[in-house]
Amino acid sequence: MASTLGVYIHIPFCKSKCDYCDFYSLPGRSDLTEAYRKALRTHIAETAPLARDYRVDTVYFGGGTPLMLGDKAICDLLGQVVKRFRVDRDGEITVEVNPDSVSLKSLKRLRGAGFNRLSMGMQSAVDSELRAVGRPHTFHQTVQAVEWARKAKFKNLSLDLIYGLPGQTLESWRSSLEAALALEPEHISGYGLKVEEGTPLCDRVARGELLPDDDFQADAYLMMVELLAQHGYEQYEISNFARPGYASRHNLKYWLMKPYLGFGPGAHSDFGDRRYGMIRDVERYIAAVASGGRLLDEDELIPPGERAAEYLMLRLRTTRGVEEWEYRREYLMDFDPLLALFTQYERQGWASQDQGRWRFTPEGFLRSNQLIGQLLEHQTKATLPSTLHYLHRRARE
């Protein structure tokens, strides 16, 4: 049976850049969109033969705002992926949209072309909070876009929310959660606002603007976990919640370390035991595709020890967590130093375990960066001989 593969296509254009955004995106460069579409078509066609032994079961168009390329162009690119790769008939095909970037006509065209999942950037139900970070839409537009999505027969809708926005209170955050729930999406993502270097928000904070503090973010996070659980949304990753059967299959590839290919400037891939990223410049990307020049900004073979570290960092973002036997078998490393820490975390209420599988609790997720850092430090104490002895003992059982 062929291995599965995810395909990510980055569309780096947007109407305007939000104050907190540090993704590679370009506002107001519609002059480049057609050349970029052609470059993507060429790059996809040239790369697909490398994945002839794989089945593509997820495709994800992200941005930026993908529909800034135009709905016809997005559908054309999906057609190129379907033509060049072995795409499963029941594959998860996602496109990111903003409430102000869609119409009923465009959504019907996307659905007809094969897109079956929408990821919509709602962010807040409070217009003043949206304006505070430069979002170009209103909550009314979110409600309208969701109505259109359902009329276009999208049955898998995800809404993104942000807590920690300027001027936000716990009461307004609850109102945004409740407004999102009232729209009955299949999936909800809730992210804490981060102040990234080089963004307008970072400049605002440097000039003295105050944002909700870490205690607020912790309270908002725990409120979200509790409220979404009450409404039947299962948490499967730190920031992601879904009705049963609607977890993002594409994003799970990242966290479960499954192979994926990325196309477009700034896109990353994990394929063939290598990790690589594309240059973060759309004009250089277009030129390199046309001339056969270098597209990669980084490229490295991933050694087993680094894979073991990734296993801890990425799996512990999910509610699946890590499992002792799986870790020993895949990476030939001793789990005992990690076990001692997990036992401490369990006493603190930060981790729980079931039949050897350890996962963080919601309180543990709040401290996940610190806890994972400690685990990685202890990982260096793992020894090969003890794991070989463990594997030999398991084989005899």
C-alpha cells in the first residue's frame, strides 16, 4: 500500500497585512499573480514525479489570502495537483479564506473544483478587536461568509480565533467563543496572540502599548478548552478542537511527522528524510522556476537524534502524546530519563498517562514550551545500550 503525502501550496498575496502577521505575504502586488500561478504550475509538474510512489490524501492552500490569486486560478492550481499527483478521491482539500475575500459564487466554484474544507479567519466577534490588529473584515461578514459556505455545500468548516487581542477582556473572549459556536463549525482553532519581531504590533508594544498579560492568556485558554468540550468539540492539539471525525488531517501530518511537500516562497517540506524550505521572495521564486535556478533557502538531512527530538516536540503538542515503546523502537533511545520527568509532571497535574502513553493536560499545554525544553535536556542522557536491552527483553515477552 502506497504511503500517503500532504501537499501545501502557499499563496503569498493579501489585501493588507495584519499587525501581528509574520508569515511571508505581500499586500497589493496583484501585478505578480499571473506569473506566480504559472510558476506554481511548472514547479508542481516538475516535482510530482518524485512522489510517484505516494498517494496524496491532503492538499492545503494557505496564505496570505489564497483568493487574492482569484478563484479561477486557485481551481486551476488544484486541477494541476490532481493531474500530476495521485490524489485520493476522499482526500481532504482545504483552502484558507477571509470573510471579506469570498462570495457565494466563488465558494460554489471552489466546491465544484474539489475543495471540501474551508479554514476561515474569523479571529473575533468584536469589531473593535478586529480593527485593533488591522483585520479587514467585520463579524457581520463572517456570519455572511459562513452562510454562503453552507449554501455552497461545504460540510467541513474551520473557524480561527485569537485571544490576547488589544482591548480584549475575558467577557468579550467568551462572547467570541459563543458566537463561533453559534455558527456551528466542524472545527475551531484558538491561538494566543504572539508579538513577533519585525511586525507593526511589535513596534506598537515597543512604544508602550499594553496587551492582555500572560495570566489573561492562561485564563482565556482554559476557558476555551472547557467551553468547547461542553459543546462536543474534542481537543486534539494545543490549539485545535473538532467535532468527532473532523480533526484537520493535513495539520496532523506536521504534528505526527508524516511526509509533506510545500510549494511557493517560504513553504517547507519534509520528504525523503530531508527537510527543506523555499526562498522567501516571490519574485526570486518566479525567476528561479523559469530558469531552473536554486529554489531552496535551506536543505538538510535529518539525523535520527534530531528526529527523536522532533517526536517529543511535535507529538506533545497533540493529545495523542508520546508512547514509551514507540519511542524506544523508532529511535533506539532510552525512555527512562523522560519517564522520571513525566512522573513529576503527573504529580503536578501537568501530564497524564494511559498504558505507557503520556500526554499533557490543559494545564500542561500552558507550560508546554518549558516542559518540552526540560524533556529535551533529559533526552541527551538517554543511552543506546539500555534501549537495546529493553528491546531484547520485549522481544522475549
